[in-house]
Amino acid sequence: MEDTPIVTSNGLNQSPASPEAGDAVLEIWGKHPLSGHVAISGAKNSALVVLAGTVLSSQPCRLRNIPNLMDVGRMAQVLEALGVKVTRNGSTLDIDPSDISHTRAPYDLVSRLRASFFVIGPLLARMGVARIPLPGGCAIGARPVELHVRGLQALGADVHIDHGTVHASIPGSRRRLQGAKIYLDYPSVGATETLMMAATLAEGETIIDNAAQEPEVADLANFCRAMGARIRGVGTKTLTIAGVPNLHGTDYAIIPDRIEAGTFLVAGAITQSEISLSPVIPEQLGAVIAKLREAGSQVVVETPNRVRLLPGREIHATDIQTLPYPGFPTDMQAQFMALMTLSNGSSMFTETVFENRLRHVAEFNRMGANIRLNGNCAIVQGVPVLSGAPVVATDLRASAALVLAGLAAQGKTVMAGVQHLDRGYEQLEQKLVKLGAHIERVTGDSLPQGAATPASVAFPRG
Ligand code: UD1
């Protein structure tokens, strides 16, 4: 179902890169050195939530630096189902949310992209009602939404769940949500974004305490401010939002993708290659750069938006614990584990953000890695060499991590589950090939007998 091609007129990537992408595999021939420069795309997670945020505006918005990804195409489809007009021209999206005609998001779209649940906040605030199906779990965890729901209730909404759909409405004759003091039990990225967006159009002041501080949350806040929202404390744990009656159109460029940048930095470190990246915002890569340095690479900040990786002679073992920002990002855990499989010692990975995000361990071990799992921890004993093998990507970041391992392995790696890569990386293969990697996307039955096939992979929803 995920790979059904969808033909649309708006120029968005709503189907896999090729009609056969569901069956495609990547063939990666390892041990080819990389060199050169990588152009980093706009941040997927900013693009998704900023697209949802356009629903707050009663006028057209222009969004720039939007990556052409399956997930972005799906979010655009959700908006179109609400009556929003979306047109793509290169990396620029023109969004006209002036005539929203529906307040119900279709289940088949929300179930394929968890982030599309985030339209609940802006839709409720602007239209007074929103009916959004529960997104369900995904390959990396159950991912509940009770923090979103409780926060909307605190803002005065009536919220109930019926037949798998969250029904939210502003009760009585009131037309606006009411400002409130909200404390989040956990600094959830999505809940912070949902509630911040909802509060921009509320009556009075909202304070969100223990808010997520991820750069994509700050990007969304800056986008809302560009539409006329009044938000203080952007980038901190406490957001203060003074509600306004309406928001206007704007022209806004989103930040570069720090996870794509981190993935390429690890590509340099794992292949012992010198590469540079731009545009990036180096401070948003703080934990990743610190860990790369501990692992023996040099990362040089050449200009305010350009970094260069100079690999070390060997990869030093270092422990990783995933945490909310500014801690080490869970979205970089799998890629770093690929690096540590080739380290000179033993490293401990502790995944604290998602409960089921270590499924790539079994695939690394197929390639000759030595990793033991213990609950949410993985103990990685470095090995001198990985060997190419048939592997299956289980989620988006695992797919990138397996490509990285394949680049460093001896011989050929054949990776199934390529559709995960297409969800969240803009032209990863093409960018790597430009650096000198030997990668080819092929369709058909290249997997050997007995190896897992793409059909056996549970796909994530956001
Ligand atoms: C976002 C990112 C994702 C990233 C994650 C953590 C997008 C589209 N996705 O996901 O790439 O990995 O942040 O940095 O921006 N939780 C609850 N109850 C809730 C909400 C969340 O228990 O109501 C839990 C989740 O199950 C998870 C943890 O909180 O274990 C973190 O989730 P959250 O920060 O909300 O991540 P997302 O916004 O879904």
C-alpha cells in the first residue's frame, strides 16, 4: 500500500522514485573512498510541520528549501484533502490555505505519515474543529499522542476519541481556544509543535513548560512569527505565546537538515574520507560533532554554514546515549552505530527516546558486526572489517545506516527496504555517487534465497 504510485498535478513527490521502488534494492560496493562537497537539503522534520502550520494562515504562504521527499508529498496530500492548494516549483512550495473546506483528515493518509497528525493543532485553532485519525504505532515504537490531547484540552478544547479518530472542537459559542499554562511530562517534539501552533490563535497567553528545544521546533516558531504570531522563548524550554486573532501569509525558507548533514559526516568518518558540507548550522550539530571528535575525526567549521570532516587514522570507541535536544539525536543513533561497528574498542548505545529503535542491530551483525542487545542498550564490540551482505532496512534512519555500513564493507551489500530511504533523504544515493561511492538502485529479485524481502518489513508511519 505504501508504494502505490499517486499521480497528481502539483509536481510533488507522492510516489516512489520509480514505479518499482517497492521492489527496488540498493547495491553498494564498499571500500571506495569518497571526496568532495555535499549540498544539504532542507530539513524534513521542519518541512513537515511548517506545511501543517500553513493551515493557521488565512492567506497564501510561500515555503522555500523544501526537500522533495515522499513524506513531504504525503503531508501535501493531507493538506489537499482539507482543501488547501499546494503547488511545487523546484524546492519552493506555494500553499494557499485560504479556503479550507474539510476538517477531517483521511485515515489512509494519516496512517502512512505520523507527522500528519500534527495538523490537529492548527486546524482546531483556525476552524474550531478537527477530526484526525489516531496515527497508530510504527516500526520504532508505539508513539502515543496523549500529550497532544491533554494539551489541547488544557487550551479549552473538547477532545474525545471515537472509532480510532480524535475529535477536537472548541465548545459552546466560543470561537477561540483559551490560553493556558501547560507543563509537558516529556519534551515531545510533536506535542510542543501541536500546542504551540494551536496557542498562536488562542485568546490570551499560553506558557508551554518543558517544551522540546529541537531546532525544527524553533524553525516552526520562527515561521509562525513570520505569519504574525507572538512567541517568546524560541529555542528554550519555556515558550510563551500571546494569542492573536489571525495570522497572515509569508515567504519563509526552512533550515538545512541537521540529520542529513550528520549522516554525511558519518559517511566521511566511516570511509576515512575528507568531505565538506553546506549549508549547515554547525551549532545544531553540536552533539554529533562532539561525538565524531571523540571517535577520532576532526570536524572543522570553515564558515558559519560550512563544515569539513577530516577522518582520523582509526575509529575510537565512544558511548552514545540518545536524548532530547541538545542531547544526541535518536535520529543519528543508527548511523553512529554503523561507525562504531568498526571502532577499536567497545561502545555502549543507550536508546532513551524510542522503545524499539534497535532493529538494525541484527542487520549489522549479518555484515559481520559484533553487537549484543540488552533491552534498550546495544553493546558494540568493534571489528576490523565488515563484509557486504544482503540486508533489510527496517526504518528510515536504519536504511541510511545500512548504506553507510555498506560503503565501508568489503564486497557488495544489497539493501532491501529502499522505500524507507525515499521517505526522508533527498537523493542520498545520487549525492553519495557524486562523492565517489559505487551505488546502484536495481529492481527485481536480486536478494538471494532465504534473505528477508522488502515485503517482510513493517513500515513506519512518520
Ligand atoms: C519527532 C521527529 C522524529 C524524531 C523525534 C525525536 C518529526 C516529524 N519527527 O517525532 O524524527 O525522532 O521527534 O526527536 O518531527 N510520546 C509520548 N506521548 C506523546 C508524544 C510522544 O509518550 O503524546 C513519546 C514517544 O512515544 C517517544 C517520545 O515521546 O517515545 C519522543 O517522541 P516525540 O518527541 O513526540 O517525537 P515525534 O514528534 O513523534
